[in-house]
Amino acid sequence: MASGNLTYSVSFARSARKELENLSQTIALRILKKIESLSKNPRPTGCKKLMGQNFLWRI
């Protein structure tokens, strides 16, 4: 049986990285913390599966 410690990789598009770099450091760090949490729980409470898509979710 799996131990439940599965982690996922989170990657950024170049355009997303540039957007983060343009934000204040405080805001960027808050966003990065939330994004990094997706590696442990890629579908947090409140996420919704996108209709017509097999592997895309709105978070």
C-alpha cells in the first residue's frame, strides 16, 4: 500500500516567472508558498475539474 508521501513537480512558464518577478517580494513570496503547496496536494479543497478536459483542474 502507498505511504501517501507522493509529491508532484510544479513548473512555471517563462511568462509566469516574469509576472512573479514584477510583483513586490512580499506578494511574490505569498504566491510561491501557495504554489509550492500544490506539490503535496495538487487538488486542494474547492478545486473543480474543467469540463471536457481529462487532466485540467481550476484551483
